[in-house]
Amino acid sequence: MHQLGVDEDRRQLAGWRNAIVIAFAIGGVSLAAWGPRLPELRLELGVDVGTIGLMLGGVTIGSIGGLLSAAPLLRRLGGRRALTAVVVLVPVAIAVIGTAAALHSVALAAVGFVVAGAGIGSLDVMANVEGTAIEALAGRTLLPLMHAAWSGGAALGAGIAALCAWLGITPSAQLLGEAVVILVVGVLAMRGIPDGTRAEEHDTTLTPRQRLRQWARGWADVRLLLIGVVMLGVELGEGSANNWLALATTDGHGQTAAVGALFFTVFAVSEAATRVFAGPVVDRLGRVRTVRWTTALGIVGAVLFIVGGSWWLTLVGVVLWAVGVSMGFPLGMSAAAQSGPNPAARVSVVASIGYFANFAGPPVIGAIAEHVGALSALWLVAVLFVAVFAASGSLRPVVRRD
């Protein structure tokens, strides 16, 4: 009877783990849904590059609300209900964007991008909270592989976009069809999450002002802010690739929309593969040297993508760019948690910087692209990779003295 209970617990834990892996994958698929099709989506909406950049700013606005509301929703609804609500909201937003493209409605598309940002931002936070709880029960590290599922989902989403572009399927039809699949898979998968909440409870003895002051202390910690620089650089690099790589490939290198979507697929696959297989490398080299090596490769990749004179050099640049953004976020989260007391609050600071950079980077690139072109605007990615390399020493483990 006892063994049966243990086996049942293991099955429940496996189902929970699989549900969260799918949640991460849904985030990646959703975020990659429109990026590879931006050249054609721009034509369907009848707007210029600058307007696309402003519309992508809606993702940033929505994500801020999503990041702030995720923990309260988890506490109020519990993991299963909260994540189910989010995996309904995200495909609905994608469907709105697809409908807007079919109707050539810029205003409706802008609404869709805001809602998509809110849903994806909430999904990311909730999945990380649930994933941390699963790790504690399993007694082993699982979050890196879960983050790889996000990258794998982005690769799948980009592959779907590339295939649709090659087959001549319009972005609006792709987005509407994709939304239906995400909705069905997401709702069914979230049934594996157990009832209850894993969100951190507030200390009820603290006033709102005291809570705000406690959170703000992290923003005065120089070491933590340097970790934030690492997060900012790699996340802006990833967010820029998600939204501008395909467009820069078509506008800057004169490739077809299908090739642009294919290059983005290569980016997503390369990032996912690096995260899956990098564990032993981190154990051998440590966080600092790992991030320095990957960032150095990222600098080379960004430069090759921008100035590459042939398709194969550009493709090599895409792969190295993906390697460059792959490790900064998970290793930065780990370093922040170990950098001092109150790990949750410290992680919150660097996560806020990273998430904001991921979502705010694309409209910044868009504003620059309006003046110098999408390809030249990506020099910002290379510059921030240099900043990441310089700040990577902040990831060094803290030596505690008795």
C-alpha cells in the first residue's frame, strides 16, 4: 500500500512537471508566432517599420501588467486555475492579431499585442514559480530543461511560421489556426497541475510602504544591478531576434520571407540546444567563464549577421547569436538568488530587468530601424553583448566567511 502511494505521488509529480514543461513551450510558441511573419504581417496591415515597432511596444506595456499580476493571481486562484486562465488568454490574443491582419485593422492588432504581452508575461512568471516547487519536491535541478522547453517552443513556432510562409499561407490564417491548437493543448495540459498555490505569501505584519522599501533595497545593490546588466543584454538580444531577425533578413539581406522565417527557426533551435546541453559545461567552467564564452560567441554572431556578405556567413551569425543569449538568463537568476539574503526579492529585481529588456528591446530596435534600417539597428545587440561580457564577473559565487 505504501509503495502504491509512492508510485502515485511520482505519477502526479511527473504529470505536474509535464504540464509546466508544456506551459513553457506554449510561451515560446506564442512569442514566436508573429515574429517570423513580420515582413508579411506588415504588408497585411499596410504599415511601415516604425509603426510595427510602436505596435510591438504594446507587448512591452502588456508584459509589465502581466509580470505584476502573476503572483497575486497565483495566490488567489492557485496554480491550476491561474495557468489555465493564462493559456486561454494567450491564444485569444494571437487570434485577435490574426483577425486584425485579415481585416487590415491596425488598432485591433495593437490591442492584440498588448493582451499577448500580458498573457505571456504572466505565463513566464507562473511557470517559473511552479517549476521551482517541482524542483523542491523532485530533489533535482529541472528549471534549465524547462527553460529549454521555452526555446524549443520558439523553435517549433518559428518552424510553423517558416512552413506557412513557404506554402503561401497568410499570417492571419496561420495565427488563427495556431491559436486554436494552443488553446486546446494548453487547457488539456494544465489539468496535470495540482490544486493549491505555490506563490510566496506576503508578510502580513508589513505595511505597503515597508514592502515597497524592502523591494527597493535590491535596486541599490551594485552587484545585483551588474547581474541585471547581464540579464538586460542577453534578454534584449533574444527579444530583438524574436521580433526583428526575420525582417532584418528580408530587408537587410534581400532574402525571401520563407528564408527569414527559416533563419529564425535556426536561432530558436540553437538556443534550445545550448540550454539542453550546457549543464556539464557550467559545472566545469563555472557561471562566469560560461557566460563570457557564450557572450564572446554572441558578439561574433551579431557582427557576422549584420555584415555577412553571403547567406552561409549570415546563418553562422544566427547560430552564434543564439548561443550568446542562451545562458545569461538562467545563470543570472541562479547568481541573484545566491547573492545575498532574501533570495526571492533579489531574483525579482533581476527578473524585472530581464523581462523588461526582452519586451522593451523590440520597440527600441524599431525606433532605431526607422532611421537606419532594421539591419543596422541590430548593432545595439552587439554593443550590449560587450556590456554583458564586462559585467559577467558579477555572476561569481559569493564567498561567505564565518
